Amino acid sequence: MSESDLKNRISDATKAAMKARDKERLATLRLINADIQRVEVDERRDLSDQDVVTILTKMLKQRQDSLSQYESAGRDDLAAQERFEIGIVQEFLPDPLDEAELDALIDSAIAEAGAESMKDMGKVMGVLKPRIEGRADMGAVSGKVKARLG
């Protein structure tokens, strides 16, 4: 089985951080590698780039949630650490979609699923999710799809 390019990029970045003695970056990259390895061991398979993007997206969401909690609690030190980790996780995610690209993907997913009403929301999201995961906030996308179908 071939290894994913994304996993290799993360591994190379980890080695570079070790050589540069960048402890903060190295710690975050090790967290990413640990999550990837945990999933590989649990599922007993090599992960594809799409699987790694899914893991990174989940990590990003966790850090964004923590960031908002730390900011509301006035914990600037912890919020700064979360911002730093968010930046590193985002380095390995695909470029975000702009509004026009996102709208075009939503339109094509609605057409492909043959969606006509809110009942078809699940079908549309099923078609859309693999295409945009890691490139757009799924909550915001869901809202746009609802607006189009509603």
C-alpha cells in the first residue's frame, strides 16, 4: 500500500522541526502524527490523503472550539497556544474554497442528488461532504444548502 502524500509532508515537517529545534512546532506536529497513527492502528489500515484531511479537519474544529472558550474565559496564554496550533494544522489542509467555488459545488451537488426540498438535505450533504471537507466550514455549508432547498 502506498503512503499518502499528506502523511509524508507532515512527517517531513516533523523532521525539519526536530532539526531546527523548534519545540512548539514539533509538539504540535507530534500531536498530528499521534492522531493519524491512532486511527491507523484502530482501523488497521493505511490512511489516504482524504482520511488525513478528515483527521486534520476534526483537530482544527477542536482547537477552534477551545480557542473560543479560552477567549471568553480571558485565558490569553492558552488562547495563544490554540492559535499557534490552528496555524500549523491549517498548513496541511487544502486551500479554502472561495464563495463562487462553494456556490458552484453546492449547485452541482443539488443537481446531482436531484434535490427538490428539505427532505433531500441528507443526499445533498452526502454528495458535497467528500468534495469540500477541509476546505470549508461544514456548518456554514449546511446553512447555505438549507437556504437553497428551503
